[in-house]
Amino acid sequence: MNASAGDLFGLPPEDRASSPYTGYTRAHWEAVADGMLEAAWKWATPGGARLDLPGPPSHSGVRSDGLEGYARTFLAAGFRVAGAGGKDPRGLLERYADGLDAGTRTPGRDDTESWPLILDHHVRGQPMVESASVALGLRLTRPWLWDRLTSGVQDRAEQWLRGALRHVPAGNNWYLFPYTVAGFLESVGRGDAETARARERASELLEHWYRGDGWYADGDGRAFDHYNGWALHLYPLLDAHLAGDEQESARYGSRLREHLESFSLMFGGDGAPLHFGRSLTYRFAASAGVGLGAVTGHTPLTPGASRRVVSGSLRYFLKRGAVGNDGLLSLGWHGPHAATLQTYSGPASPYWASKAFVALLAPDGHPLWASPEEAAPSEGPDRVLSVPAAGFLVQSTGADGVVRLHNHGSDHVRPDEGESAADEDPHYARLAYSTVTGPTSAENTADNHLSVTVGGARSSRRRIRPLGSGHGDGWGWAASWHLPVFPSGPSTVPGLRVESVTVARGRHELRAHRVLGAPDGARAELTGWATAPDGPVRSLLRGLHGWRAPEDVRVPQGTAFARWATVPRLGAEVTGTAVLVALASLTAGPEAALPVGAGDGVVDEASDEVVDRVEVAGDTVTVRWAEDGARTRIAFGRGTVTVDHG
């Protein structure tokens, strides 16, 4: 059993007067930062250039992983010391200064201390990622570290950092790494045409990737995830804030403010961020955008609500085993969890969580720390919010604090990339994600998925094409279509496509699908949420039209939340065009039951009715809700969907 974070890091007593929701204050944040850094530095090389944390290496190799340990912890140290006005009682900056000296003496050499060279992203390019954390750490601590270095060390550090300006980043948020390096070099009087061009190029791409509603795509495709907060908003706004550039701060700040209108709702009542997208082992880095908004003033949240979100996220992971008995962040979610990871994840990768400590740039007495905690957005009345730019529908229920994200727009497929079932990513391909469940692994039955089985092969969902979204008072909808792709036999079936609509109302999810062009002998299957059979979270799925054969499917590999799980599943034989309707629910707590009324003879007699009537006429679905008699009408058209509710 893991030791508690309080024992490991010497956390002060909880303060429930000023922090009624979490008990955490600024002193808790400082103690966590100090404890994390002390634990990581036990694995430093003699010269301090690398922190070679224990564990399996990433695909970039152990030398790059060691640099990663130095750079990502330096970021935490930078926020910690800068937020304290230069106070450094543990001598952190001296260690990082020594490591910078040792790592840049003979970069590229295969020895204990030397840092790997920064090369193109496809040539073990991970050092380019880490260069941004090194540069930002140096910028944050300039008066106490950089300005005290000898000119020789400064020159060597600059030469190493310039590798980020001279090599090709990956075609996504990576362009912000040379941007950040260039910003540091310019801030210390070492800017030139090369730094200016790196910043111009990144700024151009940011404009190209901005999709509206405060959301950036992470590259030229439709990847919308946590990289918005911990990269695409963080780097440019923090750069402008540190530079005192009011014009750029206003431009990027207005986008962050709009982003937080929806993103701040994506933290559950227990503090958990949504388990969605890649690099989830960065854990509480998900709150970085909320913290940055509070620091810069570019936020729709009150200081008390901001603190509740950021401290809630930090506390959530510390209380659930994210830190091992050795004080190190593990590779996973709560604790170690292999299915959460990517091949680029190494032992020090979790320390991008350091970005959450941007909140420490708000000093003692700042409203973020001085104002009493207030409820998070998900802790108020039930809400449903559509985010058209990303194709999201966010659904929260105050009674249990559960937040669900219905995904009709984010797929992490590049525009030039083909659709292959072999490349299906459970962290993007599912219809829905939440703060209390994780997707099943690729080797187990997929949760929250509409598949078509043809010739014994079950289809995957890759590229997601949005068909629209919207919301009203207490309800909302989102729709998309996808081309089913198959892992064996022909990869596609001519004319076959699936259109999907989610209508959220309260804690219920109406899921309507139209399957087009299904060949003879095809079978459709719909799954719900993956949960532990004996846990506090319950997933239910009921057929309302067209579905048969309800069953619970075993998921032995479990999820990041459950060691072993089950998934509810419905089936239907389909040929040609078929319209299928179901009602799903994910609930936590004592009222974790789904009341369902009439629909294809499926009735839960132990509960009250929710759906009074379902009518399907051609390609139009009409549902009457029992609670208030409201009607939801879904009309599938030629490549379109319209939804009315009233």
C-alpha cells in the first residue's frame, strides 16, 4: 500500500476554513513541489545533468530520458522559486546550474552527463521538447541562476538551445518549443533573425490551428485534447505575460478565457480531469490552463473557483496513488497503468505535471490564494454544453459530480493519414469519456463504441466528421459520422457509413445511430461505459428501438479506474439502412440506477420511467420524455442531422 502524500512530502494540516472543498493552500503546493523535486533528485548523475529515474526507457533512449528528468523537474523548480520571489531554501537552483554546466560541456557525447543533441523530430527528437522546459526554467529564474552563470556556460547553453531553432519539429504543438527557446534567448539579449523566425513560424501555425470557442487543434487535423491547456495556450500566453507584452497577452488571453468557459467544466466534483486524449500520465498538468488564467487574469472563473479546480486536481491524484512510496510519479493514471501510456513515455515523462505549478506564480496574498474556495463548475446544477469548434458535448451532473465528454469531433488523425483499424486509438476513438471511467484497452471489447461486423471482422472508428452540435436549457446534442474500417479482409465496405447523434439531458444520454449501406449479414453493436461490477460507478444501456440481445461483456484488462470491468452491449442485425436508438447512463453514488420506460419491450420494472415513447418514421426519431413530456426530434438527412427539443 502506498504511503500517503502527506507522509511523503510533509504536507501541512488541511485548512478547511479557507479551502472548504480541498483543504489545500499555497503552502500545500509548495510542499508538494519540494517533495517531488527531492525524490527525483535522488536519481541525479554526479554532475546533476541528468535525472535517470528508474523504469523502462522510452523509445528515445535512456540518455534522452535523463535529460527529460532534468528539464521537467527544472520547470517545477522554476515556478516554485519564481513564485517565492527568489527564495530557494533547499538550494534547488544551484543544482540546476551545475547540471546545465555539466550537460552542455560536450553535448552529443555518450557519457554520464552530456545532453543529447537537439535534432529533427523523427531522429529521436525528444530533446527538442525538453529544450522548452530548460529555456522556460532559465527564464523564470533568470536573476538567481542565469545572470550568475559564467559567460562560457551561458554561451554553451545558448548553443545547445539553438538546436531547437535549427531542426524540424513535429507538425503540432512542438512548434511552440523553439518558440519558447527563442523567447528566452530574446529576453536575455541574445535574439536575432533566427529567433524571430522561430517565433513567427509558431505564431503563424497557431493562427492556422485555432478553430474557435477557445480551442486549438493540435496540428493540421482534428486533435482536441489536454494539449490545449498544457501547451497551446500555456506557452504563448506565459511568454507574453513574462515579457510584459500587453498586446499579445490580450490576444492569447482572450482565447484562454473562452477556452476555460468550456474546459473548466471538464473537472469532476472529485477533482478528476477527463480521462481523454494522449499523454494522460501528465495528470494534474491538466489544470495548468486554469492556473495560468488565474495568474494572468484571463479567466471567466472567480479566484475561489480557480483554486478549487487546480487544488482539486492536485489532491485527486495525490490521494489515489499517483506518487509511489519512493516519492516518484509513476507512469499511469492513479498508479501505474500501461494502457494509459504512449511509446514516447519514459520514467520522467509524468513530470510534465510540473506545469500545474504555474499557479505558484501567483504569490502569497494573490486572490487565487487569499479568496475562499468556491464550487467548481461541475458542482453546481446539471449542465450540458456544446463546443461546436471541437465537436464536443460536455455533460455534468451535480448530484454525483460526474462529467462526461461526448466526442463527435476529435480523432488525432492527420489530414494526410489513411484510416487503418490497426491505428485505432482508444483515447480518441470512443463516443464518450468521463471523469470516473477510462477507455478499455485495444485488446479488450471497446467501450462507448458503435461497430459494424462484416465477415467476422468488427469495425473501428478513426476519422470523425462533425455534423453539428448545440445546446439549450438543460439539454444539448452533438453529431458526427464515420467510415467503418476493418482490421481484416477489405478495410472498407462500399457505401457503408455510420451517423451518430448524442442528446444529453440530465444524467441521461440518448444515442441514435443511422447505419447506411450495410451488406447482407452485417451486425451492429453498441457498447456503453466500462465500470467495475462492484464499484460505486454504474453504467447502464437500454435499447429503445432496433436493438436486441442486451448483455454484459467482460473486460479482464480493466481500465485506468477499474482493475477488472464489464461493458454493457446491444446488438442488431442490419441490412441497408437501419436506425437504432438507445438510452445510456453513467452514474455514481446511491442513485446509480437508470430508469427506463417502454422501448422494444425492454423495461426496467424496478424504476420509474424516463422515456415515455419512441417513434421512428423513416429517418426521423422522436422521443417523448416522461418527466415533463418534452419531445426530442432527430432528423437524419443527406449528410446532415437536425435536432429539436421542446
